[in-house]
Amino acid sequence: MSLIEQRLKDLPMDPGVYIMKSKEGQILYVGKARHLKNRVSQYFGNNSNRTEKVLKLVSKVYDFEYIITRNEVEALVLENNLIKQHKPPYNILLKDDKNYPFIKINVKKPFPKVEVVRRLKVDGAKYYGPYMIGVSSKDILDLIYSAFPLRTCNLDMKHIPKNHRPCLNYHIKKCLAPCIGNITEEEYMQIISKVIDFLNGNDKEVEEILKSKMQAASDAEDFELAILYKKKLETLDKLIRKQVTALPKDFNLDIFAIATNGLNTVVDVLFVRGGKLLGSDKQIINDLSLTPEQALSNYIISFYDNIKYIPDEIVTAIPLEDADVISQYLTEKKGTKVNTINPHQGARKQLVDIAQNNANDYLEKSLTQKERKDNLTVGGVLQLQEYLHLKKIPIRMECYDISHIQGTDKVASMVVTINGEAAKSQYRKFKIKTVEGNNDFASLKETLLRRLTKFDDKDESFSAVPDLLVIDGGKGQLSSVKEIMDEIGCNIEVISLAKREEEVFVPGRSEPYVLPRNSYALKLLQRIRDEAHRFAITFHRSQRLKRQTKSELDEIKGLGPKKKEILRDAFKTIDDIKNASIEELNLVKGIDKTTARNVYEHFHVD
């Protein structure tokens, strides 16, 4: 009896999470189950539901672990946390940087602005959206500011300067100037409540205001302004026509559909806000769930973990066996009741059909794009392990580069890929502190010693253990790095990539590997090497610029660190700062007239 067969016999029928591992102990896939024994056994039995992707995973699985939970909601939360922590190559990995535009009104602040944001915070503010193609957040914001006289400035309304004067918007009647006490906070909040009504689906008042303004402009023979308001009304009409009949105006829901061909899977989501269909988004996903129902469940949880905004209702094109679990989880997360339904008739069924058609169409037309991306990322990672006979799949790769000019302003870069994709939030920069002169080997040694002794660091990137280190250079560089790693007892795999012939050197092998020129593995190594070089050079240039401008700017009266940074960002070089007039200096945000005069006189007055 094999190890897997024995482990399958021991599985309990409890809910929980299972973790599939390679022979080297690397986590390949994390899943949740209502009944662990039934679910995990499906992967290894003669089940016709197993897709080609599942078969590929199973061929790499050497062992698995499981964690029993008290209920399915706990299993769902644990699965989500483990996926985020370990980033297994065969799980859904939604990008954190996919941020949709929302409209934000921070009602906790005096005289709040209405603004567009892409990150939702737990700050007591009201958020509306997301807004997609067809109904853009810019259009909505434009309608609001055309209809209501609200402030657009960033003034701190609790600390208004004594000599403050209202801006142009007050004079052209676009703002009631709360900054000079022209309107009370209570009166202002009454206007904000009308804006909130509009965002919740009540269009009538905005329509009447815009018609009135258009008529007034026409009566005054200001036809350009009248035409402008006419265009606003046309935008509002487009929005009104997106109203979903038979749905309440203040109703918010998301509709999910899934399409798969066994190898590739697409999810489409429609957003309905204030009873209006605001748009849709499509995403190709990588998921090894045995059925579309399981894949869609996993996607929904990942989706709301990233987007942070949860509507009143989740509608799915197919019935989910754990719909009640998802509802319970999202209800706890949102704080109010969230229903998950699979409709068979009515307005929701019509929306489901739209989402399903979108998913089917995108699946058919995006295969080439999806395959290309998979080949360049996860495909390159798996190919690299195969070509170089690595012990582990290089899920997390780190590459280092040193940059300086004749030994000055020495810096190092660390760039990271996860499953073959750049993880820019994990990049790190180093200033070389202990090395004198032009010595790349010593600089690299300092960098690696600082990096590889920080696995217990609170920094997310430093605490993560890489599967593979990539060094720019040949056999000599690799030997030097291997000595450093042996010195600190680090057994992470390391390779070097020599630029001229693109040869790959590995420890313990005298001859280099020459990867096929068109291989995804080589392209992956070239990408991470070139990215490390770019990142290091960019950091080096910024450090050199700071050094060049530091001494002269330090001598200027009233110029603190923040203002020096502002000037460097605005003018880039010290010569540009020297050549700027007082007016040009004063135009820079954050540089007042007195500071501008001090800077100018420092360079021009003897």
C-alpha cells in the first residue's frame, strides 16, 4: 500500500482544510472540504470529473496534510489564510493591485468631499461602487458636482488660516465656501444627504436641478453653458436607462457566472448598485477544484477578500453546494445579512444569463492570451525546475543586483517573483554600508548577509523563505555567494546567470546549463535579472541625486528635509533648482513664497 493510499484510509469525515505537498515538502495546493475523506479521495480515485489540471497536480503530490475545523466557515477562513500565506502554484491567486474605482464620502469629517478612491478603508466613510466601463466614476462625480455646490479642495476644515480667501469655485457658484463660514455644517450635510440619495438610485432631484440650470443658462443666452448641462443630462439619461426593472432602487448585488473547458476557467461578475447595472469584469483564473461549483465558491471568497466591499446579495449562475457557508462568512464579514442565491426566473435570472454569456464569450476569445501568460509564468517556473534539476519548484524567486559609479552611492536591489510573476510589493532596496570602493563581491556579500539573516523579521518580504536565489554573473559570482550561504548555514538553492552567453551555473556542476533560447525558463530568468538591474539603477540614481543636491540645499535658511525632497522631485537636478525663478519655485506645491525667495537668493545674491 502506497503512502497516499494509507493516508486516504485515515482521513476523517469532519470539515477542514487539506494541504497537498511535493516530495520536497513544498505546498502545491490548499483546499477546504465539508467532508475531508470524500473530498480528498476524489483527487486520487478513478473519478471522471478530474480535469487535466487536476491530473497534473496529482502527478506531483507525494503527501498531504489536513487540519480539522469545527465547521465549514472555519475551514473556509483557514483555507483563505493559508493560500495568502503560502501562495501555492495551483490555487487561485487574485492580484491585490486590482482595485476598482469607488466614490467615497467621509461623513465622519466636517464638510466632507465627494471623491474617487481605489482603496477601501475601515474609516467610517460611505463607499459607493465599483464603477466600470460604461458608467465611470468620473461621470458620476461630474454629475454630482454639476448639481450640488460642494467643496473639492483638500483644506483641513478644522484649521482654516485667518487670512484665507475662498477659491474660484465660490465665485463661479460651484461651491458655497464653508471655508469662510458661508454655510453651516448642518446645511452642508443636508446637501450631502441628497448626494447619498442619488448614489442610492434616486435620480429625480439631480435631473430637475440640471434641467433648471440648463434653462437658466439658456434664458441668460449663455448657450455654451446650456449645452454643457444638456450633455450632463444625456449622461444622467444613460445612467437611468441602466436601471434594472423589478429591482428596488436602493438594492446592491453582484452576479457571478463561470465558464470552463477543463483547462481554462473564466469568471464574469456584474455589479448592480442602486438598482442599476454599473458594468462587469472578467478574469481568467487558475483553480484545481473538481467542479465549476467548487471553483466559483473559491473565487467568490477570494474576490471579496480583495475588493473589501460586500453587497446585499450574491447571485450565482450555478447552484453552490456551500452557498449557506458563503452567506454566513460574508454576513459576519459585512456585519449585515448577505444572501447567496441561484435564481430561476425574474430580473435576477436575466442578469445571470448576461453574466453567463459574457463568461462563455470571454473563455472562447481569451484562450491564446491565457495560455501565453501561463507559459511565461507558472510554465516557466515548472520548466526551470525540470531543466536545472532543482529540488523544489521555484515558486518564490529572488534576484539581486549591485549598482554604483566607480564605487560611489553603492546600492543593491532585491526583486521577487511568485509563480513567475513580479511581486513588486515584495521588492526591497539596500544601501551598502560597510564596503569601501568598487567591490561588487563584498557589496553582494553584505546584501545577502543582511537579507538571509532576517527570516524572523516582521517585514513580510524578509520573513518569506525563497525557493531559489538568482545571481547576475558567472561561475565566480556563484562560488562567492555559495561561500556566504555556507558561512551562515543557509541551504537555499542558488544559481547564476551569465550575461554574454546566458549560461546558467549551479553549485557542484563544472559545466553550465545552456537553456534553449526560446524556452520559457530562460525568458523567466532574463526577466527577473533585467528587473533587478532596472530596480538597482533607479535606486542608485535617486541616491546620487540626493547626494549631489544635499550639500547646497542644506545651507538654505528655512529649508527642511520635506521641502528639499519636494524640490528634488519637482526639478530633478540642482541646476534646474538654481535656474528657477521665484515664481517658478513658488508654483511648486508645498513651497511658499518666503521659501521660494530664500532658495532663489541663495543661488543669485552675493
